[in-house]
Amino acid sequence: MFTPRYQNEQTDHLIEALLSLNNAEEAYRFLEDVLTIQEMKSITQRLEVAVMLRNRETYQEIVRKTGASTTTIGRVNRALQYGSDGYSVVLDRLEQTTHE
């Protein structure tokens, strides 16, 4: 059983909010309200880095294509290898939807 490291009443409420979204438009609306532009860019960059790491692209290729720092790439790589498998769940599902 997975136990979140940061679980509390506020994070539970955030998770409930995310799960309540019905479509991409609602997700965009919520994220634009709750995140700064820089936070949105950072999160999307990390997801792209995760995709590229999974595809075995080199750090140099990832830096060139995304502009991510090697520190960010390293953090994402550690999360992929030793994290809570959150990236893996999302990446597996994204792969499934692109192959359907």
C-alpha cells in the first residue's frame, strides 16, 4: 500500500479537486488559476524530460530539446528510478492512449 509523504487535509483536498475534473478544458482552467506560468512551464518540462528519459535520450539531447538543466533532468531521473512510480503510471497511460 502506498503512503504519500506529504498527505494532509490540504493535499487530500487538492487530489479530490484534480480527480473531479472532467476534461482537458476544465484541467486547463484549474491549472491556469492555481499555478503561475512558470510553475506550469516547470511541470510540463519535467513531464517532457520524463518521456525523453524513458525513451533513453541522453542528457545532452534533453537539454538541447527542452532547455531543462542537468539538475532538473537528474531529479526527474531519480524520481523515475527511485520515486513513487507516479511518472510511470502517467507515462504508461499516455502511451496507451497514443496507441489506441
